[in-house]
Amino acid sequence: MKIALAQINTVVGDYQANLDKIAAFTQKAHAQGADLVVFPELALCGYPPLDLLYRPSFVRACEQAVRPLLTRVPEGIGVVVGGIERNPAPHGRRLFNTAFYLENGQVRTYHKQLLPSYDVFDECRYYEPGRAPLVIEKGGERIGVTICEDIWHVLPELRYAHSPMDDLAREDVSLVLNLSASPFSVAHDAVRQEVLMRNGARYGLPLLYVSMVGGQTHLLFDGGTRAMMPDGAVTAQAPFFEEALLIVEKKGDRWEGSRAPSVADDGDRLRRALVMALRDYFDKLGLNRRAIVGVSGGIDSAVVLALAAEALGPEAVMPVFLPSRFTSETTWRLVAELHQRMGATYETVSIDEHYENMLRQLEAHWGSLPGNVTEENIQARLRQTILMAYANRENGVMLNTSNKSELAVGYGTLYGDMAGGVSVIGDVLKTQVYQLARAINRAHDWIPEKIITRPPSAELKADQKDTDTLPPYEVLDPILVMLIEQEMSVEEVVQQGYDEGLVRRVWGMVQRNEYKRYQFPNIFRVSDRAFGYGRRVPIVGRWV
Amino acid sequence: MKIALAQINTVVGDYQANLDKIAAFTQKAHAQGADLVVFPELALCGYPPLDLLYRPSFVRACEQAVRPLLTRVPEGIGVVVGGIERNPAPHGRRLFNTAFYLENGQVRTYHKQLLPSYDVFDECRYYEPGRAPLVIEKGGERIGVTICEDIWHVLPELRYAHSPMDDLAREDVSLVLNLSASPFSVAHDAVRQEVLMRNGARYGLPLLYVSMVGGQTHLLFDGGTRAMMPDGAVTAQAPFFEEALLIVEKKGDRWEGSRAPSVADDGDRLRRALVMALRDYFDKLGLNRRAIVGVSGGIDSAVVLALAAEALGPEAVMPVFLPSRFTSETTWRLVAELHQRMGATYETVSIDEHYENMLRQLEAHWGSLPGNVTEENIQARLRQTILMAYANRENGVMLNTSNKSELAVGYGTLYGDMAGGVSVIGDVLKTQVYQLARAINRAHDWIPEKIITRPPSAELKADQKDTDTLPPYEVLDPILVMLIEQEMSVEEVVQQGYDEGLVRRVWGMVQRNEYKRYQFPNIFRVSDRAFGYGRRVPIVGRWV
């Protein structure tokens, strides 16, 4: 008995392409002698469809894709694939998150039972929970089907009262499939591994886990497809961050297949995730376009430039350097060195004349200049105007270069450096940006050491340093993780040994800047709590 | 027997102020002889708390507010007030959406049973549904308590299998309270009235409905507090768009009180909702600040300017006119006339020199100018840069002036006219902007007729008209309502008698511009499907 685990990358709403890909992987699995091929959750419609699920035409299209797929399943192989199905009952949510089992011209369905409704997940918005198990009898096996969260009841903090695995155990199954779409974060694979191990141990059953791969708007998927035995052994493992067809075969009481290496280092993991994210963002939007990157001589823009060059090819990236009177000689030199190491050309467009003219004009209106953040913001917004002119002219996409630390405390100019078609490192803390830069240099050696080691500065006034305004990032970042990712109160962070005045100031900055983040571009999510869909906070309110 | 219905405006997270307000209204109700005073859903913590509910400290603060409130309830009166409570069970969501009944030093609770999880509502994200009814026995009445959605099962399209009202009917109650936080839309009061009527008729019970009032980030609350008798008669009605204490008294088998007039006209309704929204946005953020409005001589900015002047007072509004070479003489004249009629002064800051300099610089880099939207966008972004400089200098808030029609089709410049601290009319279709302008002029006669009647133009190139690019708004707006608010497919809209090529083009524009809307400021919601939290659409995807 052979089972093929198809770790594929589908596109939301592109039913024809998704169908073709599923059929092609099925053919390939059949050719390799597989008796069954398993695809990820919602592979048919793409993930996450979000409110496209409110559109009856979108749902009909998914249902109507099942029959044509059935005709393309060769004899002798079964297909298990995720999609959506309408709930025929007059009550309850309109849809089911469904696994379709197709074989011999027949279709059977399973409906997901545990519906995550936290963080980036809103499954209770769309789906009615299923109630009944599905068991596939094939090749002497009794194979239970689950979808993603169905096996996550082993984490008590998720507080599920019911375990679909209990039902399968009562059905005396010999093997469990899990169709997943489990979003990447730096820490996620360890949690996933833990969930699979606990299930294997608790139920004494082998699990075949199939997850999607690819970038989908804000969510990234690293794959992670594997076979988990009851003793905790991973006996097959698909490569991360790419499509794969992992064949597992029953040998004795174990399912075995090839084992691709894991990605051990956080910096490498971030690099591969974000490269994949950028590639898919452009590909799936059908953008045969250039990425515009404003380079500043700092580490953030250097990292974004390098990721874009790796993802899209250096020729698809247009770096623009926009110096002003406050740009240091070091910056000029490092920008040149960065591009030289990358073998790239860049444009230099000074904002100085525009800045001077605008100051002169405003001074005439105002009598004097405020001498505060007003002037700094003008520079950032002039840069944005020029970068967006490049983007418009090239029909390209300007990449945002803000990191999560500055975004959290509002250290950035709305419509200035906070602009961009998509945010590449908006979920990467500054201290992680350094890890990412090191990982990039291990692969390409593009970023000059001095860019990595120089003190961060916005260069919006003379001799400015980030630390004029902010605590050092080694202090700030752990505070941000506690306040934002761990939802701790100021008091609770102070109990961890941090200065109360500092923590209170940081929390004030986080709160005051919700209105800015509300307007921030789509962020590639790489943490367990990214700004964006997964974190919904009132702008108006007085919670301190 | 007298019951006081307290239609109040609380602030998310400002427990002390909310508590003080609830205590003050309780005192007032007591002084007027009320036996019971009823407050809206989640009045204690403010609505909507969103993911602040994930913060244990926020939840503890709400629970800890109940006891101090209890000590402030005078003898002889009971208080029913909405708040949150933790779910002590190890399974299920962590919280209950709760009605606290406080009297004689005792607290009893009711947990909301029907949890809306659609549109702007994500209650399944936070709350476990309650299971048990609460009946208050007082003054010979058996009073059942419900919270908002609990009585909305009468709309079959919401597909609730269970009706908490059935339980109350079995409990033989004589009166039903409903604590609500039901967001405003132009059409909402008619739906609310229908829901109350159906409940009254089906169960033969009088209903006392108490809703919150005020603006809360994206959500507006018009109040709508009333007494509904089983025969469909509204026997008491609080004024709309303001705080009120509505006393109802039992006379025979009817509950009666004063009856404030409804707001009949959609334009007036929009005007009062948006004025309230602006006032609360500034008040609740603690912004004793000016609103900066870029005036263009068009109807959108004139309407936003007028709403801001009515909401904040004319002295708190700073209009800035930013002409260019493409600004017509008519525009110059109309801007002057608008301010003259309003008795307001404004600043005039030309963008022309900046525009010319930037074009010259870019032409030097590029060899020639693209002659497309690139140049138009530069103008819009230079205006934004100057407006934001005003906002920064004044420590003010720049108001966005985009309407929903242009936002839907992407007819606007990201970081240009799409910028602003908050969007005032981003949920108002262009055809509704005209209704709003008429309503403003009935109240103040501020907007010159010619601004209302002139053909819309962005004036970003010579002799430009919106209709060069877009269909007339009378044609566009109904198509947008069908595609967006009614989730119809292109085919379904065409079946309504619209040209297929046109509908397809509009739908293409709607879809292509998700990335722009993603970065749009917070919008005051006045329709049943606003852009923002209530509509979550993947940017990356290929659904046509």
C-alpha cells in the first residue's frame, strides 16, 4: 500500500488552474504506484478564501469543480482533497469545510469539526461544524480523515471539548490522514510536531499530515508534510517551502518515505519564507513586474532588497536611493558597496531641492517652521512620492521596508516609509532582521558588514539615531513580544524585571499608533501574532 | 412600575468613566421613580472591545468594575447592565457576553446565547454561548433578559436554530428586556423595527429595547431605544443620536413613555450619524485638536468640511486649498464662495512649483515623462504631503474625503487623496453624497449650489471629468451595491439589465484595488457592508 502526500500551492479562486494541478499530481502519484493521493485543506478553492465564501458564485464554482475532477481520477487510485460544500440544512452556517474522497466515480465527504476562530482564523464566520467521521477502507487499512484543527484538541489551551480523534479511535481506524493549511511562523513547525506527536502517542495511530505550501496574501505556508508514527518517529518528511509529492509506503506496521532535512536556523527559515512569499505575491497577482525598493543604507532596506533579488531575480528589482542633506557619507558609500556586491545598479534621486522648496513655502505661510517631526515627515513623504512615481511608471510594486519593532511603536512616517504595495518584514522584529541579514549573507554575501553593525538611524535630521527616541532594540523587542504577542499587561511585564516607566512608555506608543498600523500594507505573517487580520484593536478607546 | 432605559455612550476600556456614567444614570433613574434601569450591551467595557478581550487584564478590569457599581446602586432600584465575564469551564471560549442584574447587594447574570459572527461581528472569536434564561421578578412582573442578537432569530436568513425567546415564553415572562449594541446603517432602523415587531407578534410580549449611542472607531450607534408592544405599537421612543434616559411606565397592559421623532430622510440620517461620529472620534481619542481638510471645490470635500464644522465647531477646522495648473477658475471661485458662506477662512498652498520641479527631475532620470497616471498621482501625493505637514504642525487630524464609489473602483491615489487619519464619507456612495449635501444645506445652507451640480472632476489634468474613466455615478452606484453589498456575481448583475462589458469592467476595478483599500483609513460605517473589518477579501487571488 502506497499513499502519496501532495504538498501543493494553489491560488484562491483560480479553480481551473487548481483543478489542473490536482489532476496532474494525481497522475504523477498514480504513475508512482500510489493507491491514494491526499491534498491539503481547501486545495480546490485556494486558502484563505475569506469573504469570497459569502459569494454564492464562488461556492457554486467549488462544488462544480468536484465532478470534472472525478472524471480525471485514473482507475486504481483514490483522491482526498479539501474544498467547500453548502450546508443543505435551513439552520446553521451556510458552508462546510470539506474533504472530498473521490474514487471509482464515487464521492464521499467529511466535514471539518473543530473550527479555529482566533488570531487570523475566522472559521465560525463561514462554516458549520461537521458531526460524523469518515473512514476509507482500502488495501486492508481503515483510514480516518481529519482536517487541520481536528487534531489540535491535544493543546488544552485551545479549549476544545470534543476530539474528532476519539470518534476515529472508536471506529477502529489503522491510520489517520490530516489535510492541513497551517500558516507558517518561525516557531510553528515545533508546535505542529508536538501536536502530531501527542496525537500519535495518545491514540497509538500513525498520522499522515499533508499541508499546503506557498504565499497567500498575508499567510505563508511552509509545507511540513510528514508521516508521524505512534512512537514519535518522523518516517517521511517533504522538503519545506516548495511543492512536493511525498510517497509513503507501508513496511511492517510503519509508513515510510524519503526524509528531506528540516530548516534549523530561524534566520534561514525567515529568509526562505519571505523569498517564497515575495515570489508568490508577484506570481499569483499575475504581476510580471518590477519591485521598487527605496534603499537607505540601513539594514532593513538592504534585507528587503536582497530578499526581492533572490525571489524575483536581480533584473526585476529597481533600487532607488533618495539622499538628502542629512544623508551621511557613510550611507552614500554603503549604498554603493551594497549594490556592487549584488552586481546591481540603482538610481539616485535627491529629495533635497523639493524639501527645501516645501520648507520655504510652508515657512512663508506659517511665519516659522515648527522644528519638529513635521519636517522629518516631509522628507519621508517626498521619498514615497518619488518611489511611487517609479512604481507607477514601471507598473511595478513598491516594497515596504518597515520592521515590526518600529511599526509597533509608530517609529515611522505614515505615507512615508510606512508606504508600499506589500510589507516584506513588517512581522520581523529588528533583532530578527539581524538574523535574517546573517542568513542572507550565508547564502549570497551581499550585505556589507558595516550595514549590519552600524547604529540604526532614520537620517531625517543631523546625527539622528533610533536610540534618541527608542530604547535599544535588544530591550524593546522582548517588551514588545510580551505586550503584543503574549497580551501581557504593563504590570505583568514589569514583574519580568523591566522598568515601569519604560514599559508604560512603550505601551503608550503601541496604543497611540493603532491608526497608523490600520493603514499599513499587507504584511507577510511570520510570527504567532502579526499586525493585520490576526490582531483587531479599536483605534478609539482609552484602555491603558 | 417604572423602568428607565438608559441609552448611553461609553468608551472602550475607560472603566472609571463608564462606571461613573452608569452610576449617574442610575441615580437619575432612581430620582425619577424608576424601579429598574437598563443599560446597553457591553456598556461597562465599551463596545466593540475587539481583541482587547484577549488581554486578561482587560477582562479582569471589567469583572472588577461590577462590585464597585453594586455599592453605588441606591436601595429600591435594580440595574441591568452589559459587560463581560470569564467562562470558568475548562472548555469552550474564555468569555461570556453578559448582562449583570444588580439589586440589594446581589448580582445575577445572563449570558448571551446567539453570537453574531458575520459582517463586522466576530463574537464566536471571544464568547461561549449562554444556555440559561434569566428572569427578574419585580413589581408583579416576570421580566426576561436578552442581549441584542438573542431576538434576531426572527430573521430566517440569519439561520439560528435556537430562539432564546422560546425559553422565556416557557418561563411565562410578562416583559422582555433587550440590551443592544446594534450598529447604525442608513437602512438599519427599519430592520430593527421589523425584528422587534416580529418578536412582539410571535410571542405576544412587550419588549423594552435599549441600545447604545455614539461613535466607536468604525461603528456608529444611533440609539433607537424604544418600547414595542405586541400589536406593533411603539409606545415610547428615545431621541436618536444622543444620550437619553427614557422612562416607561406600565399603564394597563401597556408600557408607555415619551416619544421622540424618528429621522425620516436618509440625507439627514447620514448627516447626524457622521456628525456624531466625528465628534466622538475626536472626543474619545482625547484629541482637543483641529481637523485638517483639503478642499478641492468638489462636493466630497465640501461635505466633509461642513460635517467637521458642525461636529467640532468651525474654529476647530482648518481648510487648505491646494491648487495646481489644472485647477479651473470655477474651482477657485467656488472654494472662496464655500468659505464665505461658512464664515470660514482657509489657506491656499499651491503645489505647482513642487510638481514642476519633480517632473523636471524625473524627466532628467527617465529621458521623458510617461504621460500617464504617474503624473496625476504625483499631484495628489504632493497635496497629501502638505496637508499632513499642516496636520503635524497643528497636532491635528487630516480628514479623508474619498467617497465609497471611488474607493470601490480605485479611482483615487494611494497616499494621495486616499490619505487621512479617518475617513468620513468612505462608506457613502457618490449618489448619497448629494443627499448628504442637500441635508447639510437644509441645516446650514453652506454649500454653493454650483458645487453640488458641477460635473465631478479630479482636476489632475486639463479638462478632466470622472466620466472620462468611470460610468456616470447613477449607473455605477447600483452596480456597486449589487456586486459588493449583495455579493452578486457579474452574471447576476447582468441579469438585472446591465451591460456585461460594463459590469465586468467595474468588477475588475473593484478586485484590482483591494490592495489600495487595505491601506485606507478607518471608515465610519453607514451601510450594511462597508469596506474595512466587515469585508475581508484576499488581495492575492484570481477569482473573476
